[in-house]
Amino acid sequence: MPDTLTEVIDIARLRVGHFVFVDLGGISHPFPLNGFRIQSTAQIEVLRALGIERIRYSPDRSDPEPCFPREPARAAIDDRDKPTAKAKQNRSARKETLDERHARLQACEREFVGVARSYRRIVELARASPPKAHESTQRLVAEIAGPLIRSSETCIHLLSERVGDHAPHEINVTVISLLLGKACGLDEAALHELGVAALLHDLGKLDLPDRLRYEYDPRSAAEQQLFQNHVGHGVAIGTRMGLSNDVLKMIAQHHERADGSGYPARLTNDRLPPGSRILTVANHYDNLCNPGNPALALTPHEALSQIFAHAKESFDATTVNVLVRMMGVYPAGSIVQLTDDRYALVLSVNATRLLKPRIIIHDPQIPRAAALVVDLAEHPALGIRRSLRPLQLPRAALDYLSPRTRICYFFEHARRDDDEDLAR
């Protein structure tokens, strides 16, 4: 709640212990909160570098250190305009950094849309010209996997709602499978085969009625059997396309389970090759987040928790453990409540700090267009208290954060330098 008993103080009179309110958009300053107690003179210097001359503070919540009269304090008042040029330069540098990050994320979304467009073309060719579909698939997977293989570090990024209707399931499964395969140590050739299988794993659904293309209850035994037949149909289409035996095997096994409870062959974990183990986990994760019936959707955190809880029975435990390390305890798309009680949406995960993802924070004092984006790894005192479902949010936070109705992922090359610049 905003503090109503505030006064304005000259920045030159600011001291350690003052509780201040930075009335700037969240992307315009490096502090994790807009209201905080000054802990060091370095924070005062940062405020001065921002070009702030007068700042709001709360007398009741302040306990400033005593200020002894001395000549340098008077000089600070007289010279307070001198940092203005530097402050402008700092603001300009931060804006350039933020603009560059925004451009990279837009490029990520454009790449996703291009991949989705190519996938839809492959689906059209799968029946009309299987050999051309095969050729297009090989080319598309090489385009997706190439940058991932060459990059030393990548991260999954949550895409905006506007791109979520472009065949998200098949691309989500491909992206997660490739990243998971790389994390599991697959070589380049095996990653390429895995990417082809992941992209085409649901081609067999082309032979199903529209109402049966998604797996959810209630459904009669006959309808369930018809749905399960999509696996065989997919293998048949893949055979006409001329896919390799390894790819056909992964398509045939993408609904198998480690304990033999899957279909169609009820294979156990020891009979599933690494690619199939990876594809089954990636496919199941995305089906939990993006089911045919949106009312049954789990949050990414819930989906990952459910898979982890059943890892010993249904999935290869080693693969699941790698998935958790890769996706983070709070995967991109999760709604969380912070330790200071604010609500946030997870945008991407820090690979080395799973409990410290990058988030967008609900702050009613900041316009939604300039929402506060924080890398929790840069702020040790701020953390996540719990994961929430969207319906648990207050209406204002729900409207502000706009949780995705469909979770949609793509990957970008992780870069730490821009975050370090923003934190300075």
C-alpha cells in the first residue's frame, strides 16, 4: 500500500536510514523495489546519478543517521547539478540496453512464428508430397537445432500471448526436447533425429476427427482406442516420408511409460532408447500445460511437480532430474508470490540459480507498459514464497500480469552482460 504520510527531501540532504520512494518506472532504475530504506551511501550516489534532485520519503519509517555540519555538505548542495550530464549518459546507456534486450526478444518471437509457418507447410506436404515434406523437415530442424548446438548457453523464454496460436504444442515439444537432449549429452546427429521426431510426433492426428485430436476425459473406450491409433498413423505417414528408423521408433514410442503403462506396445524403460525417454517427458509436460480442454491446464510449476512426483513410475528418473534443472523449480510461465507478498510472472530461468528466475512484477504504482522486470539472481533479499494458479490472483494482479492461457516457449541465447549493466 502506498505510504500516504510522505514528505519531499532534497537529494543532497538524503542520508542512510531514510525510507524513500523512487517515483520512476521500474525499468528506469536498478533497485528491486520502488520503496526502500537507504542502506548505504552507494545507494544515494546511484539516486544522484539518476538525475533525481528531490525525492519522496516517509518520516515515520525513516531513522536517518545524524548529519554533522561540515563544509563538504554545503558543497554537495552547490554542486548537485554537476552530475546531470553523467546522469543523462547513464539513463541513455540503460535505455539502449533495454532496447537491445527488447529487440532480441522480438527476434525470438519472429523466429518462432517463422518456425510455426514452416511447420504448417510441412503438415500440408505430408500427404500431398511426402518426400518434399521430409526435405522441409530436415531443413527446418537444422535451422532450429544449429544455433542451439553452437551456443554454449541458452534459456527457454516465455513468448507473448499474441504468438500462442501458431501450432504451439509441436514447437514447444521440439524446443524442450532439443534443449533436454543437449543437457543429457546427446551428440549432434542424435539431437537432429530427436528434433525431427519431436516436430512430427503428432502427425498421426491428421487421421483423427477434430474432436478426438486432444487427449482428455471423458471419452468412451472405443474413442480412446481410436485416439491411441494416432501413434500408428504417425508412423505410417513418417514411413511414406522416408524418415529414418530411429525417428520412426521415437514417434512410435512417444506415449510409452517407464513402468510399461503406456501405449501402444507397453514398453518399459529398459526398452526405450534415450531419445524416446526424452520425447515422452517433453510431450507429457506440454500436454499438462496445454491440454485440449483449457479447464484442465496445469501451471508449469504444477506440471513439473507432477512429473517429478511420478518420475520413478512413469518416466526415466535421470531424464526428469535433468528436466527440472533445465526448466527451473519455477518454469517460465509460472505465477508466483514473492517474499514481500507481491505477485509476479516468471519470464525465464537462470540456469545456475533455479530459485532465482527473471520475473515481471505486479506493481500498481508502475504502468503495465513499463512493468518492473527483475532478475532475482541480482537481488539476494528478494525471493519466491510459493507458486499460484492464475485464479488465485487478485483481479488487479491478474489483469496486470495477464497469465498466458496457452504456454508457448522458444529459446534465446542467454547473455548475462545486459543484466549486469542494468543492475549497476
